[in-house]
Amino acid sequence: MKKANYKKTIFCLTILISLFFLEVGAGLSQPASIGEKGPEIRLGEVTIKIREFDSTPPLKILEVQIEILNRSQQSVAPPNSIKVVVTPKEIKFSSTKSTSDFTPTPEETTLSLPLPPKTGRVMIIGYPFQTESPESITFEVQINPPEGEKKIVTWERR
């Protein structure tokens, strides 16, 4: 009976040792580190709203608020590396309003602060209204042109 247990123990030990040597390469090695190629900058939410100031004459500003997000795990976006361009594409006026009173131009701004990983910042671009506001304006918002992400947003007067 002792002889049978001895053979069984040697057999199991041999299998265990051979399995250890077969898997030691995979078990002790670490996966290759996949490094980030740089910050992953994305456009977040883009909102448009009217801000009114009590002054003489009354002043209205159409604010375009652009959220910039750094979705990378480790990379910090350096200062002045993120550019945002807001371009008015279509402006609709009421039937009695002339289109020559309000002609917004494309606006460009650069984020002058670093953007840490997994954070965001909001950039604001304003367009002043002189008297009467248009019915609607469609904007194209782009980050880091010409190859950056684009969004089309529309503001409508209520």
C-alpha cells in the first residue's frame, strides 16, 4: 500500500512541476505597456444662451459655451495647444428684418491653461446684438481645425 501511494505522489509531483515550467513564461511576464500617444481632446456639450445687461442702450450678448474635455488617462494637454473655432453658418431673420444689421464673423480662441487628464474646461465666445435679435443662428464649432472634431448647434429665439 505504501508503494502505490509513493508512485501516485511522484506522478502528481511530476505533472505539477512540468505544468509550472510550461506556464512560468506567461505567469511571470508582464504585458507590454501601451503608452498614450498624447492627450485625447474632445468636444463636450455646446450650449447657446442670451445674456442681457442693463445699460443704456440695453445690451444683449449671444454666448456660445463650449466644453473641452481631456479624456486621456495620463497625458496633460499643454497650454495653447487647444484651439476652438466658432463659425456662424446660417442666420435667419423675421420677414421684416434686414440681414445687414447683424453679421457675426468666425471667432477663434485658444485655451491658455494646461488641461489635466480626465478634466474639462468651458470656453465662452460672445456675439453682441445691437437692436433686434435674429430668429435663429446655426453655428459650426470645431476643435483644433482642420482635422479636429466638429459639432453643429442651432439657437432659436423663443
